[in-house]
Amino acid sequence: MQKIANTSELQRELRRLLSYAQSQRPSRLQLASACQDLSERVAGQHEARIAPTRYLPPQARDTEPVDPQGTDVSAWTYDGTDKTGRVIYYAIAFVGKQSKPIWHHSFGTRAHERDEAIQKLIDSRKARMKVKEEEQAEKRKFSTDLFMGDILYTSWGYDQTNVDWYEVVEVTGPQSVIIREIGATTRRTDSAGNDYMMPTPGDYIGPEMKKRVSPGNSIKITSFAYAHKWDGKPKYETGAHGGH
């Protein structure tokens, strides 16, 4: 993802987005996705300017971390003394690439509790990584049972609910399909003015899109909208009074 370099580039991208909205008349989901992409590019540039660094207490900076293989844990231990001269045991722990510690504790005079806390964190991260590996293995084995003609829908929105519809026009592989956005009709409107929508198969209003299918026949349309197989029932959508 190309990041926004400066204010002039941001202004140029905003003008391009406005021109796109006026000339291409994109669907509301396409326009929302374009705005989201621009927002992420701006946020990405902000993150690039502020490189994350890990803070370590001065007493821990010359020590080797506890970072066993098979985990993403890095923990530093160090000692101090209290007013009476007793040794106080400390530890600070990080996971993954996070710049903020997952915890930074004093264990008083109980060195064994420090060791136990670090081991507990290591065990929990190992278990979590094992689950993620198993999930990835399941994803690799997954094969979609979607067929040409199946209908999918997304339900998304922050302060209102929007529903968009898609039709599978081709199954291109065990985990990939080609879909097109289709229109919809209002089946009924409730007393509050909210609509219940039904798709109109074959009424194509968008271009073909090749998409990867995840377990559960879920398809990522944008970062905030995922399509799922339609169950044949009307789907709720905020009525015109809510912003449509």
C-alpha cells in the first residue's frame, strides 16, 4: 500500500476521489472502500514517521532476554533493592512486534513468582500459536461448496445498516470465485420505516471481481464488509430516513 507522502499529495488524492465519485458514480460500498483505502494510506504514513521502539528500564538494557524458540515472547528480568536493602525482582515482557509491554511487574522478594509468570506467558503464547497454525492448516484444506448462481450479501455500516448483494458467476478454483454485484428490491417496510431487501439475480450493477473464499464461504469485499451465502430471507436495511 503506497503511503501519502505530504499534504500536497493528500489534496491531490482527495481531488481524485471527488472526480471518481462524480464521473464513475460508484456504488456506496465502492465509495466507502475508496475512502477507507485513503484513510489507511494516511494512517500508514503516520506510522512510518513514528517508528515503534521498545522501552526497557536502564537495569535491563545490558541483559539478554528470555526468548525461547517456538514463541514470540521476549522477556527481560532485572533486580533492584528496596529501602531496607532487600532484593526486589522485576520483569518486563513483550510479544510479537509490539512496542508496548504486555506486562511490566514487580514480584517483590519472590523470584520464583517472576519465573512462573514468564513461563505462564510462554506457555499461553505457544498454545495460541498452535491454534493459529491449526487454523491456517484448515484454511489450506478448505474447498468451497459455492456454485454458479449462488447469492451472497454483506451487511455493514456504522450508524446505519447497508446491505449489498452479489451473485457467483463462476467458480474458478477450490477457494476462489468470480462474483458481480446485483441489485435488490424492497420486500417490505416496517412501521419504523426500515426496509427488508431481496436480491434480483442477474440484475448486474457492478463489474466482475475475482475473490478468495475463506472457510464458512466468507468473502472479503472490503476491510469492513464480508459477504456470506444468502439464506433466502429478506435482509434488514436502514430506511431512507436513516441516511439512504
